[in-house]
Amino acid sequence: MPDIMRLIQKDLSEPYSIYTYRYFIHNWPMLCFLAMYGEKCVGAIVCKLDVHKKVVRRGYIAMLAVDEKYRQEKIGSNLVMKAIAAMVADGADEVVLETEITNEPALRLYENLGFVRDKRLFRYYLNGVDALRLKLWLR
């Protein structure tokens, strides 16, 4: 848990409490992955999968972070693909996430994996920045 929190608090603009991390990791441990370099955690993805509007099994990528020293090595892409594969194995129909509209590296990463821009969410983050909801249809 401390490794995940360290990575995510450094890179993401939202201040998550320990309870947020516990919620995801306790309920969907099979959708939370770490990238390790020796004994050091250099990447983490935290996700969930539940039913949306009583019809669609929707995966959700809540958090993704990679240590800045290890970026450009496909760690983020590999974590996302691993999470998506686990969601597909559990019957997901789609995967969604939000990212800051100004986060070009994240947008590029997700769009290269097939996600499309679904909706703009105005002043979504506490810092006042808009978000883009991205979606990947699996079925």
C-alpha cells in the first residue's frame, strides 16, 4: 500500500485518502497491479469492475502512475493492458477513465491503446482543470 500511495500522490492532482486506496484494493485486488524493478515499485494501476446502469459490466481505471525515472519504457501501457486483460477475463463490456485534459502523455498512452474521448467534464478536478472521460469498448 505505501508504494502505491507514494507513486500516485506524487503524480496525480487529486488527494486520495487511505480509504480510497483500501476501497479499490480490498474489493478488486485482481485488478490492481504493480510494476517492480528489483525491490522497487516503479508503477501501479488501480481499477475496479462493476455493473453500470444495470446492463453494462464496466471496468474503471481509477489510478495509474509510473515513476518518472522509468517512463518511456512502456510500463504504463503494459499495466493498462494487464488490467484490461483481467477485466476481459471477468466479463467486462467496456473500460472508462478520466484524465486531465492537459495531460498529453496520458491521453497519448490511452489513445494508442484504443481508448476514445467520450466526454469533457468541466472543472472536474479540485484544481479546477477539466477532465476527459475516455472509453474503450470491448464488446
